[in-house]
Amino acid sequence: MKILLTALACLFPTIGIMAENKIISVDTDKTSMVMQVNPDGKLIHDYYGKKFNGIEPFLIKQYKEQPDNGAGYAPMAYPAYGGLVSIQPALKLTHKDGVQTTDLRYDSHKVTQIDDNREKTEIVLTDPLYDIKVILDYTAYKKEDIITESVTVLNNETGKIAVENIAASYLPLHADDYYLTHFNGIWAAEMQLKEDKLTPGIKSIESKKGLQTTAASNPAFMVSLNQPLNENNGEVYAGALAWSGNFKNTFEIDECDRLHIVAGPNDFASTYYLEPGESLTTPEMIWAYSNTGSGTASRNFHDWVRNYNIAHPEEERAIVLNSWEGAYFDFNEKTITDMIDDAAAIGVEMFVLDDGWFGNGEYARNSDHAGLGDWQVNTEKLPKGIDYLAKYAKNKGLKFGIWIEPEMVNPQSELAQAHPEWIVKSGKRDKIEMRNQLVLDLSNPEVQDFIVTTFDNVLKQSPDISYVKWDANRYISDFGSEYLPEDKQSHFWIDYINGLYAVCDRIREMYPDVTIQLCSSGGARLDMGALKYHDEFWTSDNTNAMDRIFIQYSTNLFYPSLATAAHVSTAPNHQTGLIAPLKFRFDVASSGRLGLELQPKDLKGKEREFAENAIKTYKQIRPIVHHGDLYRLKNPYDGKGWASHQYVSKDKSKAVFFAYSLKYHGRTTYFDTKLQGLDPDKNYRITELNPQGWNKFYGDGQVFPGDYLMNAGISLNIGNPMESTVLLLEEI
């Protein structure tokens, strides 16, 4: 490096100054994030992209100067409001003397090797005039090509400071054009994919719901440079905030055509006061970069989740029959035991008892009007108790699970009468009910203890409960806490979620082996922060297979199929009224974690026979679907009426291919596509799974070279609405 700098000094007179700079590089196997300290002590963000040899030239990189003041346009690695910062800042503080500006300078950094795959880089920034520390904490996951970032502010001043905005991460990019892919939706239509070409100004994706924060928007996104998002080519930056509360991700193009991405907790009504010696740490922001399209970034996220951010990633998820749409609130012991009998007969592996099993007397849970908070078994419906049902399921060869919604309370409950001070409410204003329920205040340690005790008591009803469906069916409105002091009510939004995570930590320590589903009226709390405590998520209450194709396509851009609960429900569908063929319903659900959401006795004759065979088939392909690499082949959002994707085992010895026709395509139109991810030197026998009537693939049972399948491709005889094909590829 000394030789290089000497040579560069001959070409650039300023090299003597620039050589004093420090370069900090956060590296994975294939990507690098490069920062440097300039002569003024500012930490500059230089680069995030494909890894290459020799980052020393960044030492002589120069940025255009502003014509009116001579200051450079170099982007800071973490811009605090102050000086010439006019973009949306990553940090905004008010100091003890009322000064609202902050000037961050490099202080030190250290690199720690966590293990063979993870390396931590900690950069400390300080303010020359105020005794604060801002710590940027990066972790590089080498083989997954993932970089995470979180930020800590430490107050060493003699008085309290106000943290008015603190981002988990800031990323500047420079290109000709920027395309933002993000997700919005509502109940029964979650994770709808949207793409916008960004223009000068600020676009904000945010939530102020506090609890069901992903019901409308998800804190995950992709930004593609110079072209719309493409699965197989182009530069893509994928980001996901690991936070289950209010979030705010902003995308701002400035006068230099630079894009500034600021991601973190929402600053709405969330000023956080730090007393001397106190600190505040943000959630993590997870980043992936790809120069080969969104598919690579997506697979990197899937690998990272399976390796680091989900419970029991090595375990195959059981095939579930959930009682909700088959029984709703109207059931007794025989209803449940009959469902267990039928589930066992067709090959289901887990029975889950949904809502309606608890509450007694005037607060019996016979509808959603009463009982939430009173977690004692309903003795009228289930006189023999939960243990009887769990053991009954076990004797039939099934595991047993149960539904809870511990963060919520009905006004008509013993809990609401005993502890009105535990309920979230805005001072003396009337409490606002949604779905006849209110929210418990998880910023209060007593409420945290209650929820942990509730979980413990529910599971103590039977040693054979191995699965919990954790629901949350409303968001927070008119927030306020009787526990928090009057001058710190704005801490609520952060303290609530930190309280939730504290509860999850304690429960996971107590019950490390229990499977827990992340449910919130469907996918209303699906984010990387909540996912790490759970085994799977309920993707949507909408089980209509046609809608699920769209929901699952966009969900799986970030969240892996291993955790994507996808259930076959009855026809007509209870949410949409759509009547879909049973094969289509199974073929869609089999591309995630297969389950059933129906009354199994309604499956009769040939339908029952087909369901039994489809469940057997799924068990055959399940390891590939859960742990294989996902390649999206046809995008349902492009309006052409096709959807297709493929899972390939890590050793490329097997693959499973799914294709769906979403509309009528006419007599002369047919489906064809090129497969991806296979080994070009291997030969694969292709078997069509779950055929009905006639085979839709001309090559059923035949052997094809991998390079032929990826270059010439295959065609299918599908084209009517809700026709589908599933193919199994096996190396020979």
C-alpha cells in the first residue's frame, strides 16, 4: 500500500493529505461496504456493492464541491442534523442546552471476529462540543452476503438529551434512475407488490399503527438502479428493518441526483429522552446487494433467515389442520375429536385448536365479544380439558397446538375488570374498541409478567402441546400508558415493542422446543424482528388460492417458504366466495408450509382421495420446498396471467417446479419457460405430480439434461383459469 500511495502522490498533489485518511471496509464473500475518514474527521460512505481487490484508490476519491461554500458533496456514513445537512437526517438530537444540531466526527473503530462466518465492525463517532457517543454497529455475514447495521446513542452529558429521530441505517446511492419495489395491502390482501420510479423529493413508506405495523406496508424493500426490478440482472439493493413497531423508510433524491435511504423506527410521537449515562439502540437493518438481479438478493435473505433469524430452521414444518374455518366458535369435544380422526386418516401431522376454547360463565368465548384475557379452558365446551384433546391427538399420531392472543383483552372479561390500568388508553379519553377488544400495555413490566405467565399456564395444561398460534387482531390507537411518566409518554411506541421482545426472549428461554406461529390477522406483524422468535408465519387470512399466488410471491421475495403457512381451504372460499379446483388449491399451498383450513369431513369421495395423495406427495417434496433455493420464473404481477417458480436443492440433485394459469389464455397460447438453478452437467428425470385427467407436461417420466432445461426450457398444456402443474426433477 505504501508503494501505491507513493505512486499516487506523484499524480495527485493532495495525496500527502489523503494518505492520512482511514479506510474501513465491511466485507462479505462477494460484497463490500467501504467508508473512510476524511481529513476533517468526518466518516464518509464511499461504496456498497460487488467486492473487488484493492480499495486503496478510495483514498484519492474526490467529490464535487458546492460552488457557494466550498464544502464537498461527499455523503456521510451517518448524517446527523447540523452543519450543511439538509436531507432527511439519520439522527436528530436536542442537547441539554437546547441546541438542536449535532456534529459527528470519527473517534475510533474495532473489528471483532465472531466466528468463521461473522465479523463485527464497531465505529464510534463523537461530537467535539457535546459529550455523546454514536456507535455504528455492522455485522457481515460472509457466505450469505448480508450486512446488518444498528446504531446506539449514548448520553454522557450532565443533563438529559432528546432523541427526536434515530435511524437504524443510512445508505446513499448514485445512479441515473432508481426504481423502488415495496409492499402494501390490507387484511386479506397483504404484501401486494408495487414498483415506483423515484423522482426528486421524498417518498416515505411508514406505519403508525404500533402493533399491526405490516398490515398496510412492510419494512422490506428493493431498490434497483437504472432499470425496473429484474429477477436475473441489474443492480439491486434489498433492505429489511427488523422492527415490529412503527417504522419509517424514506427515499430522497437530492439536487445531485443522489438517492438517500434512511430506515428505522418512526419518529412520530416518539421523542426519547436519555438521562445521563443512558443509551438507546435501534433495531437492525438488514442489507443485501446483488448485481445479478433480485433473485440473488432474495436467496441471500432466505439463507440468512434460515441460518440466523428463525426458530428451528433445521426442522421440517408439520402439515397442519387448523380448526378455525372448520369449526369457528361453535364446537365441542366431539367436534374436535372428529376433526382429529379425519386429519389423521388423510396424513395430517398437527392439529391446532384455534379461538374459542377459553373463558367461562358470562365471559365465555363463544364469539369475539368476550373472554380475551381469561385464559382458562371453557368447561362447558371442553369438560375433559385441553390435556384430553392433546393426548387424543397424540394417540392418533398427531401433534397438538393451541391458539392464544395474549396482548389483547375484551372489555367483557375478568382481566379487564381487575386491571383497567393495564390497558392502553389516551388519558381520560374513551377507549376505542376494535374487534371488540383493547390492547394491553406491554411497556409495563407487570403486563409483560402476565403474558409470560399466561403462556406458561396455557402450555402447562398438557405436556403434549407442542405448537402455539400467537395472534394479534388489532392495532394501537389513541396510545397512552398509565405506567409511563407523564413527561415520557412519547417513549410508549419504542417501549411497547421492546417489552414484546423481552416477553419473547423469556418465553423462548422457557420453551425452546415449542413451535410458535407468528399470526396477526394474517401477515400484519411479519417482519424480521418478530420472525426470529417464531418458526413460521400466517401469511394471510385469505386462503383463496388465486389471491395467495400474489401474496406468497411478494412475501417470498424476503421471507422464506420454510415459514410461509399456506393452507388449503374449502370451496366456495370463506373470504372471497371463489370456487377453485382442489388440485389448484393444493398446488398453490404446496409451495409453502402446507396446511388445511377446513372441515375435513367435507372432503368426500374423489376429493378425499386426491387430498390424501397430495399430502403424501408434499411430504416427498417438502425438504426441497423448505430448504432449497427459490427461482421465480414468471411474475403474476406482470398481467400476462401466468405464475411460476422453482425450488432447487442445495446440491442441485432435485428440484420442484410450480406453474399456474391465472386466466383464460386462448386456444393458441401456451405456457413455456426456461428453468434455472440446475446443474448443466446433470441429467434429470421429470415426474408430474398430482395430475388430474391428463398430464399437462409432455415429458412426464422422461430424462432431460440440465443445460437443455435451462436453455431450451419446457412447455405445458395449461391455459384455462386455475389450471396448474407441479413437476419433480430428480438427478439420475
